[in-house]
Amino acid sequence: MSFISILDGLMLGDGCLQVPPQCKNARYTHGSKHYGYMAYLSNIAKLGRFDVNGPVYVPHTLKSNGKTYDSYHITVNTDPFLTSQQKRWYITKEKHIPSDIAITPELMLHWYIGDGSLNWYGKNNKKINSIRLGTYDFLCEELQYITEKIYVETSIVLQRRKSGFLETNVKDVYKFLDYIGLCPVICYYYKWQTKDYEKYSNMRNSCFCLHEDNQQPSLYL
């Protein structure tokens, strides 16, 4: 398991690297409505010998409707390695996809968990049409080269849509799910949960194993 690949996947979504005031190194912050995923990421960071705070409960209120939603946050405290990654991702004050980004199953897995979805159609939305990935308002040329890299590595075609996401065609849906592998946490299993995929992949029940705290993978930077 590569921490850089995981971090790059998170940064393609909602991940944030920033240098706090009066600090010389960067820290990483991340939030999710699911405690289980934040605990999973916290364990991964701890395997990398990083100092981690959280998950902590931070309820989030939307200005648009005034409703409050559950939210859990982790902070990976300042570290020279995170500073090097912050410089990769923030050429300006905005996030930019690094030109040296490497496409791996781990990167695509965490991008999908954080900012991906299954797109359904048909009567009662029972058929899968595509997989969509959010793109965080990245530049057109950045999306162009990352989709090219994804195609070279995986042969999966992603089209950029005007509404601001990348989308597979229907024939690449199961290829995409096979490439990223099993869902590591129960709370996001719904992004894999299709009868068609369970039948296609033939890997449920007997071999499907979700993350538990006592089953921690090895990690390298």
C-alpha cells in the first residue's frame, strides 16, 4: 500500500494540504459524513508514522438550507513529507493536478470513495449506466492529461462532462470496479452494491472482507 497513491486519490477529491500560520510544514485535513472511513484513513496515516488527530465529530450546517449534517474530521499534523506534497498540489493557492501523478488502483479507489458515484437509469433506477468522478474544478488541460494517463494504465475511457465530472461508458463500469478492488469500509459499500456486479465479479460472500481495526495492511511512502 502506497501512502502517496492514497494521498493523491484523496487530493483529487476533498483532501486539503495547507501550511498553518507560524508553521514551516504542511498538515493534511479531511472530512466525511462516515466515521468509519475517517477511522480507516487515520489508521493508514498512523501506519506511516504520522501524528494524527481524530476522527472528531464536527457537525456541518449548510447555508443553503440551514440543515445540520453529521461530519467527522481527521488532521494529519505538520510533517516535512506533507510539505513536499503540498508543493506538488498547490502551484498557486488553488489545487492543481501534479504532472507526475501516477495512476494506481489505490489512487482510483480513494478518488471514487471520496468523489465518485454510480449513475443509474431505467425503471426504478435498476440499471447502471456509468461511473462518475468529481473533478474539483481542475483545469481542462489537467483533466485531459489525467484521463489520458488513466486510459494508458487501465484502458478505461473517461469523458469530461459540462456539469463538471468525468464519466465512464457503460462497458467500462465493471472494468473500473475490478481495477480499484474491494470496498475497504462498510460505510461506502453502497458504491459497489449492485447485483450485476456481484454476479459479474463472483467475489462476494466467500471472499469479501471489509476493513477491521485488527487487519491493517503494510504501508510505504
